[in-house]
Amino acid sequence: MSGLFRLCFRIATFKSAVIRTIVPAIFIMIWLGGCAIPKARPESSTRDKAFIEYWPPSNDSKKLRLAVKDLIDMKGVVTTAGSEFLAKHASPAKRDAKCLAIARQSGVQFVGKTNLSELAVAVSGMNAYYGTPRNPLDRGRIPGGSSSGSAVAVANDEADVAFGTDTAGSIRVPAACCGVVGLKTTFGLVPIDGVYPIAPNQLDTIGPLAKDIAGTVRGMDLLQAGFSGRYRQAVAAKPSADRLRIGRVYIEGTKPNVDRAVDNALAATGFKVVNLGSEFTEKWIQAQKDAATVAAVGAWLYDQKFKNESQVTIRTKAVIALGGVQYKTAYPEALRKQAAWKSELRRVFNNVDFMSRGYYLCRIRRP
């Protein structure tokens, strides 16, 4: 702790250091427990609080129903990023985000803008202003985030496909928590112009969520032209599960029943499962920590302007403040490790086709 205080003295006085680092750290600890100052909130568009704005399709419509995370610009609609401040002060988007171009041309039915963690800075999926989307598997548990509304919308059949964003788990975590399929696309594959930024130069991606693989493929077709054709070619190249090698990663802290469920599901498919071992697991965990650091610093770089705004929750401000501390401490090292981690992944993917691990965040109870 003395080392931390010495760092803080170089930044400011002891008193301001406590405010800038210790207090945010305390709020980080209670953040997933849902501690936030209650605020008057707007009436939710749907009972499950999946949507910030909901545009129900006609009963006889045969079009694919597409929901869009409210981090993605839609012409004429305010992009709130799940924030009371932006909802009340931002102007409607002048144009669509580039990632919506194929969907517009395809004539899908847009059914609304989905709810999310405020400013997309938390993997809990909780939102103090719009309300927290209800996990369809267990209403007492978090939906996962930040793309919580997108996961809940497809799980509850309010959309066939939903677009989410993923910086450090924001599609994958809610998909796992809500029992749907979510895909973090390769960085740079889908344009992020017109998407509210977190770490746009390192991690931000757009991806689909759907109830199953087939729905996710349809979603990818709306993000990258010709995707479904390439998917069919990949299936034809390896049509049986026993020709696929799955690298299994076991993370300490994952609930045993989650690990068992993942193992049973893999065994039922017939995949060849390869345990990647503790040495790789340690590198995996470090890479996750580094990614979280990059994401937190990105939030600080783009959202520190909200630090004195009363319409941004203390919980979100705490995450942003932590990013400010990490910018001068852990961030440079996290960036330096990127090349080594990419090299490690290339090595591992010489021996496996995919990787699998269990998520443990879904166990966290909502307040």
C-alpha cells in the first residue's frame, strides 16, 4: 500500500489521491453488488427491460427482426449508451453506423435499441436508469453485459438477431449468462464508425447474438457480405465433430457445475477435447487482465468528461477513475504484452481448432 501512496503523492496531494484511487476502488468492489444512487427512470419499453426503445413489428411481418445495441448509431435516434446524461443531452444520430449498411439494404425489420450497462463499462449488464434487463434463465441473477439487452431480447424471442459490441467480453458474457449464442468478431472485420467508443484502436468489435448457431450465421450475413457461404464451406470441409479439436481451458473460480456442464456438452458433440494445461491458463488469465486494463483505460480516455456530471452514476465514474489510474501504471505493460500473446495463440492454434472455457460471472446475484 505504501507504494501506491507514493504514486498517489506524485499525482496530487494525499487527500486528492484518496479520492481518486481508494474511493473508486471501494466502489469497484461493491459495483457488481449493485450499489448505486437510485434515480427516477423512464418507463421501460418492455417488461423484461431489454429495450431502451422498442418498435414492435406487425403480426404478419415475415422480415427478420433485428435489435441494435444502443451503442450503435441509427439515423434519427439518440444513441444513449445506456446513460441518462446522453439520453437527455445528446442529439439524434445524423447517419447510421457503417455496420448497419447491409441490414438496411436487406430490408430487415428493426425492432429497437437494446439496453446495456451505462456507457458499456461493466460486464454485469445492470443499469440504474433504464433498469436491469431480466435474465430469462433466473431473474435473480445478472444478465451479463454490457450487451445485456441484446442477449435478453433474443432469449425472449423479441428479436431474431441482435447486434452487440464486445471490447472485453460484452457479447460473450451476456450470451453465456442468458443461454444464447454470441460472437465477438475479429478486430477490424466489421467497421466501428458510428459506434460509441471504448477501445476502438485495440479491442472494440461488433457481433451478432441469436438463439442458435443458425441465427448467428444470419446475423453475420448482416455484418459481412457472403459470410453464410464461407460458413457452409467451412462445415463441408470438416462435417463431423470428431475432426474438430477443442482446446479446453479451466479457470480457477469457475463453479464446478459450470465446468461440468461445459465438459458434458463437449463430450456429447464428439469433439476431440485437448486440455491446454496450467501454463497456458496462466497466460490466458494474464491476457484477460491486460484486456480489462486496456478497456478500462479506453473508458477513461473517452468518458472522463463525465466525471462531474450528476447524471452519470457513481458506479460508472468509479470504473472510469480506475482506468485513469491504470493509464499510468498497468496500461503500458499491457500494450507491450500484446505481441507475445498473439504469438502464443498462433502456437496453440497449430494444435486446436477452437477453445472453450466456462464462465463464472453468471452466478452473481442481482441486488
